Amino acid sequence: MCVPGMRVVGVVLAVTCLGSNQALTLTPPCLLKFDNGSSINLMMVAAAPMDAPRFIDVTAENKLDHSKYSYNPCYSYVYPPDGEAMACSKDVAVCQASKYGYSNVGTQSSATFHYHNETGRWMIIYKNYNGNRLTNVFLQCSNNTVDSLHVWGETEKKSMYNMTLISRCACIDGCGYPILPRGMSLGSFLLLLLLLAIFIYLLVGYVYRRFVIGARGIELFPHLSFWREFPYLVQDGFFFLIKCGQDDLTYERI
């Protein structure tokens, strides 16, 4: 079964149509691009690299499966954070917590996109290091702003696990790239922009005054007279704010 009207193009591989037995691997392992410019991009769902997973200890809906599952698309993580279980510390997408300990049941590097004919949905398939465990993450398009993960758990076919990611980012063109660099707070991003603006200001000012005006020495500093007066201007403004709520009795005394 082909996806109508779409030819999928990957970073490494291009195929004319994608059936349930065909796979497409991309970098990062949570981004699927189509040749018409559309994409499925889960980067805004993922937690920052090496942080706790986006979905933590989700209980399986299968009552016969008493395990809990953690999942993070795109980026690996260490879980639990104290490093108690080294099995979930490298190249981790899906981590299973059971009475036997922690197991990496899906690596980021093994991620492949599939089009599932029966459900008409895209899915990501992960394998463990040995390739003897398989985790299917079905992508369900949703208009909700809150992402959720429903975990069925281990299927009747042993060593196969099913879960569904419900997110607007699971929709085609539902999400783009994160505005902020991954792992950076808004405050840090604004500070970075401020430092960049200061650097550009000093560089452009220096070049202009050096090669256009012909200034030398300290005169190369742009707007030197203003910056010399700047501390006094700040001081005047500070005293003005302090005194603005106080009554001026000078006129009354006169």
C-alpha cells in the first residue's frame, strides 16, 4: 500500500512509496521528511539530551505486563538518573523497568519509520542492541496541546512492545523545529542574543571609526562620550526614582 500523493525522501534513502514492510531511517531519529516539504517532526516532544525522558514510568495497560516504560524520542537519556541501571544509560529510546531491573528495549540508533497499513498511521520501530526485542511507537495525530503516551506493553508475541504517542507533532506538519536551542532556557537564549548584539555593535563601531573616520586609540570605542556619561545618567535616574514619591516642600517654604 502506498501513501497517496506522497513520495518519501530521507537523508540517506529515498523510496517511492512506503509499505508496512519498508522502513526509513533518518537523522535525527524522530524526523520524517517528504519531498513536498512536509514532515513529521517530534523534536518538540523530546526532552533535552541526557535529561530525564519525556515520559517516565508509564504503567502498561496490559494487566499481564507489570512493567513500567519510559520513552524519549530523538535523544538518549540516563534512567534512573543516579545511574543505578547502566542498561538504560546509552543510546536509549525506550527503557523498561520490571522486577528484574531495567532494560533498554529500544535504541535511538535503531529507529526506523514505517507506514502501518492496517491503522493508516506512521510508526517508529525501535530495537534493542541484540535485535531480539522490538518496540513499536504508533504516532496518533491530535489537536491537543498536551502530549501523552499510552503504553499497551508486551504483546502476545513475547519481546515485542506496543505504545502510542498522541501529539500534534505526530501530525504531518504539526510541529517544526524548536525555537530555542535544545536544552536552553528562554533567559539563557536572551542573554546569548544580548552578548551577540554587543559583540556586533563593538565590531561594527570599531571598523567604522578605524577605517572611515580614522580614529586611533581609545577613540576607536563607538559612542565614547555617551558611555563615559552613562554611569552618571544611571545615577541620576536612580536618585530620581527614589525622590519621585517624596513631596517637594521648597515651593511651600518660599
